[in-house]
Amino acid sequence: MTAHDHSTPISASTSRRRMLATAAGLGGAALATTVAVAGEAAAADTGAGWLNVKDVAYGALGDNTADDQPAIQKAIDAAGQGGTVYFPPGRYKLGSPLKLSLGVTLRGDWNPHFPDRTFMVGSFLRPTYRNTDLGTGFDGDALIVIDPAPDASSTTDAYHKSAYQGGPRLYGLALRGCYDDQNLTVLNKAGTAITGVRVSPGVRDVGMDKVTIWRFTGDGLNAQNASGFQLNQVHCVANEGHGFTWGDSAGTGGGLVDADLFQCYSQANDLNGYDILNPNAVTMVDCRSEWNTQHGYSITGINYSMVLVGCNTDRNGQDGFHLSTSPGGRFLQLLGCLAKRDGKTATTASGFTITGTSAEGVVLTGCSTSVGRDDDNGGSYSPAYGITTSALNSASCVSVVGGEYVGTTAPFNDAGAVLVRHSGVTAGTQTATALTWDKSDVHMVSGAAGTVRDVQFWSRGKNRRWALRTTDTAESGTGDGSDFALIRYGDDGTALDTPVTVTRGTGRVSFTTPGVVVNANSSPGVNLLQSRAAGQGYAVTGADTASRAFQSQITGDAINRFAIEINGTQTFGPGGSAGRDTTWARLAPAQIGSPDSDIVAALAGKGLRVKEGTNAKMGTLTLNGATAVTVATTAVTATSRVFLTVQAPGGTPAGIAYVSARTAGTSFSVKGVAGDTSTVAWLIVEPA
């Protein structure tokens, strides 16, 4: 009997009509014609047709009572690479796992997107119930087990034939791990969990399309150290392990390599929605992860290369996207991903968390978080943060470009040493009463206090040239630390100096530079307004006594016209190429003047004014005839020149007055002629 000789009431033509109806529903007459031709070829036993598990050659019943595993396994073994094992609608009970290794396709025609709403009551594959079915229960750890293809290690081309004769496919299957009462899940005969589909280590090239895995006591899909996955619209719902797992952070297996996941769905699983270790060449597009107890997406280990596009989450218990990265990876990029209402059961959860020991190549572009409560408006608003970064490697960075980030505590939680670079994001904080947006279009470089945070400017194809930096100066909580600096680099990327530093605690600006040039087109060119009482205007500290505090010139001068040295000496000149020829300086202790110039009062009415009083150098006295009049002043010296002039005649004025005696540092005496009481002015001048 050929594979499609039917002795049951299901005739070949009836099977073909069923396939035609399915094809018409899927895609119309063209696809129906294709399927009809395929069905007729199968009926003619071309050797590449579909094997119907209910054919008498295999004997599956699909009545929810008989153990259909032997019949289905027989069909699988008979199919071979390229063959298709077809499941007509039915309730297929399995006492042990279905095992695939060759490139066989298991194909059904129905899988529900929301099995918790539609239920699986008419068409599914399920394990034997341990407590109610006859026998000892399901004998295995997974309903379907995919093992590696035949070993090709002995061939001359082991790498390219590593999946030789392999490539199994699952299409249109509904796998159910519970009783008709969906709240009752099934353990195996050993009393341990059952996984929906387990892919053994070493498997390469697995395809799954429109497969639903519902309410298993283990994981929905569990694959360890396997590669080459193409998953389309695979739904893992309400399983007691992970929805999808390719390993865990404990290192007990895993590694997802060369994989494409499209429109896959993970909902209400007891662990993570997607649990992925060491991804390499992995792309996920338009996948969803909702209401899982732990993280929506848990991506751990070394992220060699992974891209998530348009993936989203909703109301997961912990983080929406939990990215725990290890050193050695490079690319983990998320584009247009949305984290919605995550952190349902965790008070410090985030829409996106980047943690671990490294964060190399983590880029979020156009991603966003959304804060909310349960569908019935119960529960608390979550998550606490839009993005949390706690990775420990400060040499790498997380880049966030665009998007909106909201949290109940804060939009950003930068708790690690890693740098976070924000560009063009909108941030907000949700309270119990309102959402407050910061709508400014800002570019942010965010990192933990005590770390260096840079915005760098490079010459393409060369090296860095400048950096704007927040320094790692410690913060004490009193408004200090995290100072600002401008860094200058040489052609080889080595830091040359820090021309500008701004101290956050004081606001003081410091320049470390060969000079500052101000090209002013209005007056004043530099205007210092000192608002502090008794505050300094300019304070110049020179490196040595030859330092200069100030100099000035006009355009075209070869030599400065005016200069103030660090000791206060001022020099003046005519400009041009002529040197400065006039000096005003401190000449000795308590002496100021010019060592090379005359003192000139060049305006009529202006001249020299000298203060009179105790120990003065100028004053008046009244003559007492020929009797000496003593003037007490410490200003007189042994070489002082004392000038006397009559101010007001008195008595018998003779016009004669002279210094008759002096005691240096104490006093001098003046005499006149008998009877002369004139008022005489005196002035002490020292020779230079």
C-alpha cells in the first residue's frame, strides 16, 4: 500500500478537497491550484508527498484517547528529508515524545494566537495525562524533541554538512500541555515538567511557522547550543517555565546563533518571555512579550551580534528588556522597540535595563517606554524607570537616540560606571495623578557620579581632537563634584591639556592655555561686572618675577605700547617699532616713581599735593625771632632738603628763615631774626 492508499472513510479526494479549502482560505485560487497539484502528486505516490498520520499505513486516530505517538513516529521515520507529515484536525494524545532529526515537516492547519481565549478543544497534540489516562503517564521531558542530524564529522566537508539530511520544520501545530480544564497542567510520569518543544544541542537549521505552545509545565520552546532558527508566528503562552529559552545566565547551556524570529509571541509564562544567551547573528522583528512573570526579553552573556526591530512588551513582572551583557560582545541594537507598563511586580524595574559587566555596542534607536496599570486600571503604575544602566565597564557606552522614556520614579536611572549617551529624547515622570513631560529636545551624556562623561569630536578617519567632559571629581551631595572641562588632543589622540575647566561647586572658570584672544566688534571688548561686595576684579598669578600681567597695542604695532609686569611695574611707549621708554614702578620700600622719566603736570591748575599732619613732609610754623622753633617729624633725614618760604609776614619781618638744627628721624629746628614772627611754610624733599 502506498503512503496515501486510504482504506478508512477519509478518501484521497476528500483529503484533497480539505486541502483545497484550506488553501483557498489562506491565499486564493492560485495557492489552491498549487496545493491541488501537490495533493494529486501525493496520491500518485511520487515519493515526495504528504504522509497523512491517519492513513492506515500509520494508524493515528486523533481521538484524544489512543496513544498516537507510535503511529505518528512511524510516519516521521518514513518521510525522510523533504517529506511532510500531515495532521488532519484531531486530538492527538502522545505517550512519549515525537522525535525528529531529518529534514521532515510536521504540518497541521490550525494554531490559535490567544489560546487562553479560543481554547484548544478540537485540534491539538498533547501529552498523556498522568492521573487520569490509562498507563503511567507521559514518558519524556518534551512533547516534541528535535535531535541533531546524522553525524557528518567523518565527512571531508564536516562544516558545510553539519546539518546533513537535517532541517526539520513545524507548521500549523497546536501543542497543548494542560487538561480540558486549562488550570490543570500535566507532569510526566516521573513527576517532572514537560516542555513543548525541546531542541537538543548541536541541532542546526530548524524552522517553525504558525505554532502555538500552550500551558506546559516546562518551557514552551527550549533549545540549547543549537543554531540556524527561522521562527515565524510561534506563540508560547502560559507555560510554567520560559516562553522561549536558548539558555540561562547560570551557564547551564544555551547560545542562539544564526536565527531569525518574526512576529513571535510570548505571553503569561512563569519565567522570562524570551530567555536568550550569547546571541550571535540574531534578528528579531515585530515580536511581542506580555504579562510574563519575569522579564519580557532577557538577553544575557556575550552579545556577539543581535538586532531587535519593532519588538514590544506589555505588563511583564520585571523589566521589559533586560540586557545583561558580558565582555567580548560588540553589537546589541534595538530599533523602534516599545516597553509598555512593565515592572508589574518589581518596584525598581525598567522598560529597558542594561546591566552586567560590559555594555559594548548597545544602541537604542527610536525606542520608548510607556507607564500604565492593569487593563482594569487596577494595580500600580509601572515601571519605575524608563532606562536603567548599571553595567560596570566605563570604557564602553550605551547610546540612546530618539524616543520617549517615562518612569514613575525617573525617566533614567544611571547606576553604573558605563556611559549613557542620549540624543534627541523626550523624558517624563508619571505620578499617581499626572504625567509630567520634559519636552526639551536635549542631547544627554548620562553616567554615574564619579565617572568621566564625554562628548567627543573626531576627524573622520583620524582621531579625537576635542572633548567636552564632565569629570570624575567626587560629588559630596552639596552641589560640588562632576566638574566641566574642555580637553584638547594631539593628532595621535593623546590629551594635550585642559584649556577650560569650570568647577561646579563654585562656578569658577579656569583657563590653562597659551593665551586667550578676544576679537570684539563692540565696546567694551571685555566687561567685568563684579557683583560681590569687596570682590576682586582680576587676579593674575605669574609663574615667576619675569611674568607679565597685562599688555596692550594697536593694530600694526610691533612692540606693545603699554605693559604691566607681575610686580606692578608699568611701562609706556609710542608704539610701532619703538620700545617703551617711560616707567612707573616701586623703586624701594614705600617708594614709587619713575627711574627714567620726569614727573610732569602738563595741565595748568594741576600739580603736586602733599598731605600735612603728624610726621608729615610739609607743614607750617611761626618764627620766634632768633629763637629756634622745633618741628617734630620722623620724615626728616640727615640728607633731607628742607625748603622754607614765608606765607604770612608777622612782627618785624626780615624775610630770613633757616634750618638751624636737625635730628634725623625726629625733628628739625628753624630760626629767624629778632622780632620776626612770620608764618613760614616748610617742605621736605629727599634727593633721588
